[in-house]
Amino acid sequence: MFFSRRSPFFCLAILALSSITPLSAQSVDEALFEGLHWRMIGPHRGGRTKVVAGVPQQAGVFYTGYVNGGVYPNRDKPRGYEQYTWLLEHFIRDIRKDLNVPELPFVIGVMGVGGDQDPPTSNLGYFQQAQAAVADQPEFKDTVVNVRTGKYWDQELVALINNSGSSERLRNGDWAKATGPDGKPVWKEKPSYEDYRSYVLKHAKSEQGYHYFGSAKIMCGIGKAFAESMITLEDKAE
């Protein structure tokens, strides 16, 4: 609903706002916050949490809702992502039921920000494991497959962003063979490390890491793997 400045609703809204006591004038007993502390309860979603709710009768149990959909329970365990597997399994079943296609093929893009961890070495790896576990279920055999997107993570780009690693090794990376719009090599001779780093960061990164840096190299690798996986599933279905 839209209001003009001449609208009586606009005038009422102004009157209502003018009657609100400023928050800065309200006193709050700071003792109420003494028992509060922050901790990450996962999974890795860039901090974009819509709502969090605890269970009063169960200390350490929280439910979080995310802006892109889904509710995730944490059982106060560092590796407690089993519920994600269960939810994703039901998601596939529900879509198949709604569309009346019992063996509708699914390609699961296992989150790969930070690289692939197989076997897991951190919470990120255990989250990847929970996603990948769905395709291992007998009922999804030959109809659901994983693409581990972390295999296409650009470690060279990360090293250049962090300015870490051997400068000599980095200067001999994939971008050393870059070509311009005319198809000719960018470098007529071996560039300095700083020139090489500046060029790569300008052309290879347009976003933050949690969006795969907006890297065409990463995205093209993932997209190609998605397409090939779907073709394989369709071939099996014939």
C-alpha cells in the first residue's frame, strides 16, 4: 500500500510515530544480558539467518530458519548435520510426488566454497558429507547423483587474494596462459608477481568467496559437471 503526503493515513502514521518513546530513553537492566553469549550453530549460510528459536525444555537445542528456505535443527553437536540429509531426501520425494514423476533425476550440487573435503576435516566438510549422503540411499540409485563443486574451487585465486604461497609458482599458474579478446597471449614475457596478481584479481574475481568469487572459471567448471551428470542420468533412464 502506498500513501501520499495528502492522505489522512499519512497524517495518522506521523501522529502515531510521534507518540512512540525513543528507544534511547528507555532503561534496560543490563543484568538480563549477562547469561547471553554468541556461538556459531551452523550450517554455513553466510550469516543470513531469518529466525532462531530455542527449546526451553532442551538446553542446547536450537532451530534456525534461513532466507533461502529451510529450517535446520542443531543438537549441540559439532557434526550434527544428519537432519539436513533427512530433509533433502524428503525434498526430492515431495517434488517427485507433486510432479508425478517417481524417478525424476536430481543432481545435487554439494557446497564447495573453500574446496572439497573428502573425508571431512572441519564442519564445512561434515556439511558436504551430509549433502552427498543423499545420493547414496538405495532408493535414489541411478536417479540422484552428486557434483562436488569444491573440486572446481580455484585455489590459485585464493592464494593470490590472500597474497600467500610461492610467488614463482603462482606466476606459472593457469592465468599465465591467458589470452585477450583478440586471442593473443596477454603476456609477451613473464610478468612480475605484482602485475600478474593485479591482472588475475581484476579479471577473475567479481564477488566474495561465499559466492564462489563470481568466478567464470569456477562457475563454468561446475556448470559443465552439472550438465554432464544430468546427461548421464537421462541415459540411464532410457
